Amino acid sequence: MQVTKLSSDCAMEHCHEVNKQTDEELQREYDFYMAEKIVKKMLESGLISDVECTRISAENRRIFSPLLAELA
């Protein structure tokens, strides 16, 4: 087994670059989250069906293109 030591400067610099999001991406993530929250409340209140909820969620993923949509 081979072990490679990483300096803290190098590791932190690389990590920051990988996780950096633009303001627009962050806004889309937030907008998606809020839209999904509303859809879930509508479902819980009986205003929409499960099928409608699924369709609306798919449309939200298409519109907002959130980075985390694949996890939702």
C-alpha cells in the first residue's frame, strides 16, 4: 500500500474549487427547494394528487436545474 501525504494548502485549495458555486446556481438551488416545499404542502393539504406532485416536481427539476435534483 502506498500513502501520499497532501499538504493542507493543496487539499483546501482543491476542495474550495470543486465546491464553488455561482450565485446563480445557489439561487436556483434555493428556488427549487422552496418550490418543492410548496408542492409538498399542497400534497399534504389534498390540493394536488400524488401524480400531480410527481409531475410538478419533474417540471421544477427541469426549470430550476438544481445540482442536487438527482438526489431528490
